[in-house]
Amino acid sequence: MDLTVAKTFTLRGRTQLQVRAESFNAFNWRQYNDPVTAITAANFGRIISASATRTGQVGLRLTF
């Protein structure tokens, strides 16, 4: 689940400034990796790892 919050401000005439804050994997849900595909491995067909990284970014956009 990704979230974005943005607000646009009018500076002069047609010039606009947009402020954005984005969050990826906002609720910190696990995302499972692919299962082991090596037939000779003891863990064949099992999912043995997952990633649960939450990242965010803030940005500005000037339109004129």
C-alpha cells in the first residue's frame, strides 16, 4: 500500500509550486520473495525470505 499527499500553491499568475510526500509500503506489510527453485535444495519450493522495507520521499515541483 503506497500513500501520496500533495498540495499545490499558486505563486504568481500561472506559476505553481507543488509539495509532495510519498510513502511506499506505508503499513509495513511483508512482501514474500520467490520460492527456492533448485531441485536438489533441501528447501525446494519453500519461500524462505521476505522483505518488509518502508521508504518515503519528499519532493517539490515548480511549474511555470
